[in-house]
Amino acid sequence: MGIEDLAGEAQKLLGSEQVRSALKRSQAEDVSGTIRDKLEDAVDVAIGGKFDAQIKAARDAADGTVGDE
């Protein structure tokens, strides 16, 4: 199986109703929120706080894609 095959299978999986439904649950919101917070902190430390507004904007954009809030 090549990378194209894997990408195609991943797209099918992510497009399935079961996966989309799971991503809209509050439990997914909690887990993804924790991941986003830790990632935001790590990026902030790694670049020395130079792009706070852009990092927050990216985090907020990601926040709207997973969970029910």
C-alpha cells in the first residue's frame, strides 16, 4: 500500500458519519482542548512569545473544528 492509498483511506475514514459524529461530542472537545492548550504553550515557549496573537488565532480556529462548543 502506497502513501496515496493511505491518504485515500484516511480521507474516507475522516469523512464517515461515525467519525464526524465522534468529533462533535463534548468528550472530544475536552481532549482536543487539552491538546490545543499544551501545543499553544509549547509553540509559545519554542518561539519566545514573538507571535502570541497569531498562535492564539490558530488555536481558536482549530477550536471550532472539534467538539460541541
